[in-house]
Amino acid sequence: MLQKSVIFLILIFPLSINSQNLQEILNISVDKPNGTARFESMGGAFGALGGDLSAINVNPASSSVFNDNEYGLTLGSEKKSNKSLLFNNSKKINNNKFSINQGGGVWLLKNFGGGNINKISFGINAQTNNSFNSNFEAVGRNTSSIDKFFLNNSLGFNSSDLSVGNNETIAGVYKYLGENFGYSAQQAFLAYQAYLISYDKDSNSFYSLANYSEGVDQQYISESKGVNTKYNINFAIQFKENYYFGLNINTHEIYTNNYIRHQESGFNTNSAITGIIFENNLVTQGEGFSIQLGGIAKFNSFRLGLSYQSPTWYNLWDETYQYLETKSIDVDGVNYQDKVDPQIINSYPKYKLTTPSSITTSAAFVFGKIGLLSLDIISRDYSKIKAKPNIDFLNTNRKIENQLTNTIDIRMGTEIRIEKFSLRAGYGKFGSPYASSIGVNNHSKIIDDSKLYSFGIGYDFGETSINFSHKMLESEKHHQLFDSGLTDFTQINSNNSASTLSIIFKF
């Protein structure tokens, strides 16, 4: 059993100021067009249409567009393909996942006599807001090593700070350092105890025992899993014949598990260090709250929609686990293997994260029972993300303000009906939340714009309908290996696809 330790005196690890960890923040903040098969096949462009269980998550007025009580369930299959590029070496990894993407229902109260309220609707819906399942592997030969990461974290310490006394244990000292001196002290301790770094009393500083003047072979493995689930409690009305208004009270549940394994070999022949394995595991959990307001107006075949998504206010907490192993050889040619595994889970204080609000403007043309065209434009300012308490996250929030920007997302969808069959297609373009380039490839941002293509089919049996969709998402990002020392970027080209099947019941 792993021993748990609560660390109160260190800045929260996943939100330290670096590009990689800003990505962790963005993963929590980004909404994806997930939901029912009909919704996904049309690119999620439902803000002016309504009448779909997942449309409630875009515009809460959508539930009052329904003509019948309805409930449904959506199953999904997801395949993510990530191709990494590091020092001109490419590596491709695929991973698959099956899940329940959506479930919910809408109940109607109709026929209110001669009043202006023609219909009242209540809805409950749960769906995957974002899936964090994604793996990649980057390999290459580098002129820099992870030893620089540990050396940077050793600044300000000496050998006695990082030593284990006669009556002490690795676990006990690691825990003590975390509680009293923070994250950097723990990193330096791992490296010193694994004989990756040594101390020079003359210069009062640590130095590396690794020699890689001819380069070093590196393997970086990232495995992520988890989900952000959003629950809508919905209330809406139909006002007269052509106006719809709605409210969502939303709760959010988030879980992410990010595992990183960094391995090095191929050092110089005269290097005391011959191999390094460094493992990190970060778990983030929490809950959030938000509200949504929206309206839809009909003008014959033309419809307009407008909705507001408030910021999401999260309460989050993190746990980390670390392990370091080195292989070495002495002057006599004797090989050693040193494993430093404190078996301590660092549990960090709870913190707050506020994600940005968004406004969705929508328009649609409905051509009777023949088909429709729909467009959603979503504006969201990622520079408004805030982490609290402010005193702990001052530099982080400054970096968010300086590096992130407002985005415009575009979603388009169409549907053609042929008797009981429906053919659908969609397109989406999602802007990069980063304001400027990072100097990688002279122009690339950490996250570039991404594109979505989707299509689907449905059949209406009357009281039951079955819908199928398939979507493809193309994106490119640059992932920083570590926040200090070993700060190289690996390019990740993602081609993700997902298929969904929805069963809808009317009653």
C-alpha cells in the first residue's frame, strides 16, 4: 500500500508556470461537440434548432422545441491516433475506448389554454464534455538530458539537505522535504539519492554524473485518461408560437490521470551514468458549477438562436507520484542500479479554477420536412481563466493573460430527409487559444487551429429512432517535455475519430 502525504507548503504542481501545464488547464476549460449521434453528425450546430437532447447543452431553450416527451442513450467508440515528431524522429500510437457518451430525457407540459405560455419543458441530460484519453510516444537523440531538470531544482540546497540519516528512510525524508521545502526539494532529493547528481563542496553546488557530449537517446511516453462529464438540469418555455427561452443549471465532474515515463540511454562511454528512468503520475479530480441562458426565435423557415454559458467554477485537487531509477558504472567497470521509490502520494491543497464564459450565436434554415442548414458561432476568451488563491497563482495567471486569447469556433451542419431516413453532415473549425507562436517551426503555436468533419444517418420508426454518426478531428500541438532544464518541444499531430450510436424513445 502506498503511504499518503498531504503537502501544504508547495505551489500546486500541475499549475506551475509552463506551457505543458497550461495545456492541463486548457483540457479542463475546453468543450468538445460531443453528444447524441444526430448532434455529432451535424458538427454540434444546434443552437438555433433545438429538439435534440444534446442541443440542450448548447442552448437551454432547445427542450421547449420538442413536440413529444423523449429520452435517449448514446454509446460511443473512440480511436485516437497521435503521431509525434522529435528531432526529426516520428512515432505513431493508436488507442481505442468505448463509453456511454450521453443519456437524458425531456418532459413536456402542453396546452395551457389561451395564455402566452404554450409549453413548459423539463430536461435532464448528462454527456461527455471532454475525453482525456490520449497516448503518445516521442523518441530521438538529444544534446540535452533530464539531468538539467534535476540540477535546476537543486539550486539553493546542499548535500546535507538531501541526505538520509541513520534513523531515517527514503520515504520519510522525501515526505519531510515536500512538506517543508516543496516540490523542487523532492526532485533534487530523487536525483541525489539515485546518484544522478553529486555535490561539490568547493563551489557549493550540485553537478551531473552523466556525460552526453555526443548526445543521448530519449524515449518520452505520455499516457492520459479521464473524462469531464457535464450534467444539465433544464427548464424552458415556449412563448406564443415562435419564441423559446430556457435555463440550465449545470454540474461538472472531472477526473484526469496523466502518466509520464522518460527514459534515457546511449550516454558517452566514459559516463558514470548509463541509463535513466523517470516516472511521474498526476491525478486531478474535482467538481464544478455553471449556468446557461438561451433563446430561440422562429421566422417562418428561418431561425435565430442566442445562448450564454457562464464561467465554470471548479474546486480541484491533485495527487502526484514519482519514481527515479538510474544505471551506472564505476571506474572498475562494476555496474549498479539505483531505484528511488519513496512510495509517497503527494496530496496537494484544494484550489479553484474559473474557466471562461462563452456566447453562442446561431442561425438555421429549415426547409419543411425536406432538410435544414445550421450554423453556430461560439466566442470564448481563454485569457479570462483564473486560478485561486491568487497569491499562489500570481505568475500562472499572468502567463494565462499574456499567452491565451479569445477564440471563434465555427460549427456547421446539414440534414436531408428522405421519408423516414435522414442523411447528415457537419463541419467545425476551432481556433487556437494561444495568442502567439512559440518559435517552434518559426510560426507554430502550442496549439494550432483544429478541424472537425462529420457525417451520419438516422431512421425514424415513429416512437423510436436510431441514429449513427462518425466524426474526424484533426489537430496539431507542441508538447513541452518538462518545464525546466529539458524544455524541448515534441510536435503531436492527432487524427482522432469517433463513432456513436443513439437510441431515442418518444412517449
